[in-house]
Amino acid sequence: MKKVKIIIADPDEQYLAPIESKFLQEFDDGIDLEMITDVAYFAEFFATPQKADVLIIGETMYSL
């Protein structure tokens, strides 16, 4: 079975921690979860095209 690739980007680590935990509890091996909290890494990561099934970007990073 193909893993669903989910990318979530937001600089607020305290906000993302429980979301990450819930995704891993519910879907464990069924997802490839990428959590991005560093703005510089976010810019570097998306400097090249990326493929994702689900992409969630916080407001602050969306404007970059």
C-alpha cells in the first residue's frame, strides 16, 4: 500500500507537536509525515518541486 505524503509547515512547534503525535498514533506506518518549523529550511525545501498528497502551510510561511 502506498504511503500518503503529508507536509505540514508552521513555525509554531508547540502547535505542531500534538498534531504530529495524533497523525502518528492514528496512521503510524500509513503516512510519510514531514513537519517543517524552520523558515530557512522551508525555503530550501520548496526551492525544488515537491510532491505531496496533503500540504498544510501556516499563514506566516505561506507568504514566503
